[in-house]
Amino acid sequence: MYPPRSQRNEGRKKARKPKIGKAWIITNLVLLLMIVGLFGYYYIFEHDNSGSLAENAGYSQTEKKIQTGSASADRSTPSVSENVTALSNKQLDEGPHAENKFVDDETKQSAASDTSNRPATTSDTNAPEGSSTGAKLSSGKDGQAQNDTSNKDIYDGNPSTDKGGTEDIKKSKTDGADSPTVTLHFVGDVQFSGKVEQRLEQNGFDFPYQYLGNLFHKDDLTIANLETPVTTNGVGALNKTYVYKSSPKALTALAAAGIDAVNLANNHILDQGTGGLLDTLKYLDEKGIAHAGAGRNAKEAYAPHYFERKAIKIALLGTTRVMPEANWNAGAKLPGVAGAYDSTAIVKSIREARMQADLVIVITHWGKERATALEPHQTELSHAFIDAGADLVIGGHPHVLQGMEQYKGKWIAYSTGNFIFSKSTVPATWDTAIFQATCTRKGACEMKLTPYRAELGQPIPLKDTEASKILQRVAALSPGNVSIGTDGTVSAQ
């Protein structure tokens, strides 16, 4: 007899229970191990990523945003100078636009340089948006053909050596003994018009550089203020006493002499109208000469130009506080200059350059003609530029030498005087100098002056007593405790 079916089912259930219990235990253990494994993997992966991100953030903040020791803390907090010059952090679309007119007169003090005649700005809608996006990056001058405009300003990720291409690039990221430095030269106002052009036609367009030798080829960067449009066309301004127009032939010799870049933000670059400015930009690009301070629109005018020298990235910006008419300001679709009557746009560009470059240089046009005393706006603007991140501020326009100042460890040269220019009857305009800066990756610069006399269209080096007098005069004109040694070395205490 077989047992009843209900009894058989009971037996089967009792026999199955141990098996099901073991299966559940095994399944739970496997799931638990998988969960532990996933948590472990997630923890290790996230920990590695967070460490890597912290490392990168630390490098970015240290190497890109903060380039100088004691001055670094000052850049994070707006200063009194920034407030005085109406700085703002709001996003802007075009460059500053003004309405008032100014009269430019090289024989009198320009109304545009008088702080009481500050132009009224209609709005902030003209400031450049993302001005640094329009910038170019140049990587060495003599390592490639000057006329190769297709790639002269394209950074290929391989920093160049010095101009001659003979020095090794030192890769150190600190300012130790092995840290690289760059040697920069700055010269004053340059123009090739009128009597200067007549002399160059007689003696050759390389005549201005005969006493310079290979000085500008041995350094890493040479920068001048181009105080003239370069064009064969254009329409001369009618409301100015002095209207300049220079031949493109002058730029061939300028580039051959070793001058790498020019500032265009001044009170003469639009002497031949916007057509003359556009021609100037074209000829400079053809000759491989970098430029800053003016452009086809506000974005170009305010954009920094970037250079790579010995693994140090350098930003060059130009701006002017002197212009005959307010419509010289570059606009959203209007060629012109980077104005500084309202410093908001140029300060914004300096801040952007600070984030991208190791060394930030600002060339500025300001002050009063033939005046050795500083105007209040020169001090206010220079301090605001340094507060925004500039490492070096070089000024021009007065046509005479002015003093130097060290502010927060950064040098300001208020006026470099004339360099290649017509010769005035005012002896003070004959004195000039080549300003040399030797700078580290972190923006610490040492300054040295080499005195020259600006003859008609040609600077001539000075020695002994004549040179010493110029050095002593610059030191005497300098605010603060600035001294200049007999070898031209500038120091501040």
C-alpha cells in the first residue's frame, strides 16, 4: 500500500526546505559580496579622481592666477584705485563709447589729456565680450619666416627658444636658480612721416637702427609705440595740427631691426581714418609684427596678444587715455582703439590675460605732452592695471622722459619719450632711453635703462656724463625712493 498523497507531499516539502535555505544563503552572500565590491571600487575611483582634481586646481591657481609673491593677495580684492577708475565685474558686449570731441595739438597740452575734460560715456554696451578669444599667440620670431602670416601666430604647443634659437628651454616651474627669465626691450614713440620720411628716403629705411647693432635680436621681445598709420591711401584728419602717414617700406626695416610688436593705442593711429588703420593692421600682419591696442572692432582692440618665450607665456595689451575724438574708441563693428577714459573694458581684459599668461604687460598712452610732471590719471590707471593683474606698465605720449615707480613690487615706466621721431626745438624731447626688463615666470622684473639721444629719425647712444645726466633726471622725477645706478640699473627701497 502506498501512503496517502498528502503524506507524500509533506515528505517532499520537508526534504526541499533545507535545499531552499542553502540556496537563499548562497544568493544573499553573493549579493553582499557584489555590493561590497561596488562600494570599494567606487571609493577608490572617486578618491583618486578627487586627489587628481585637487592637484590640478592647485597648479592652476598657483601658476596661472597668482604669478607674484606679495602682490598675489592684492589681486583677489578690489582696491581703491579700481574704485576710482570705475571698475566693474559685470559682463559687457562692446567697448566704451563716448560722445564728446577733443582737440589734439602737438604744440600745446592736449585737451584730451586734461582730467577735467573726461569724455562722457553713454553706456557700457561697447566693452568687449571675451576679448581674449580674439588674441593670437606668437612663438618666437627668428625661428620662422617673418612673412609667413598663416602660422606665425599659431601656438603649436612647443614653446620657442630665444630669438636666435640657441638657448635651451628650462622647464622649471619655480623661481629657483634654474628658472628661466626673459629679456624685454621697450622703446618710445616711433613714426616715419614728414621730415623723418625725407631723411629715410635719402639714407635708407634701415637708417634709424644703425647704432643698435643686434640688440633687439639678442633679447626675447622688443616692443615700440607705433605713433603713425602705415598706408598709401587714407584720408587725413582735418581737426589736428600734426597728421602722420608712413610708408609700408618702414615696416620692413622695423621688422628686420628686431622689433617684434607695436602698441597702436595712441592719438595718431587714426590720422588717416579707419581706412588707414585697417591698412596698418594689414601691413603689420604681412611683416610678422604683432600689435595690440587697436583693431577692426572692440573685441580685437582690447584683446591681449600672447607670446611664448622660453616656456613663459607673455600677454601684451595696449590702451590710450589720449584721443582727439571719442569716436576713435573701437565699437562692436567699428575699427578703433582701446580707450581708457573709462577703464572698465581694459581692466577686464587685463584680468582675463592674468588667467592665461605668466607675464602681463600693458602699454599705455597718457599724460601731457612735454610735461615731466605726472597727471593724476597716470597714477590712478597704472595702479588699477597692476591691481587687475599687470606685471609691467610702460607709458608714452609726453615725448619726454618721466619717472618710474614700483607699486606692489611691479614697475611702472611713466614715459619712454621719443625714439624714431622728428626733432623738436625743445631739448627735453631729445632725451630718451631703451628700457630693459628681465622678468621671471612669476612676473618679477628687474629694470635697466640705456640712455640715447633722439636725433631726427635716429636714436644715438650716449655715454659718460650725458648718459649719467639722463639717468639722474629720471630718478629725480620718480615718485617714491627710486634710484638708478651708473650702469642704468633701477632699484626701489
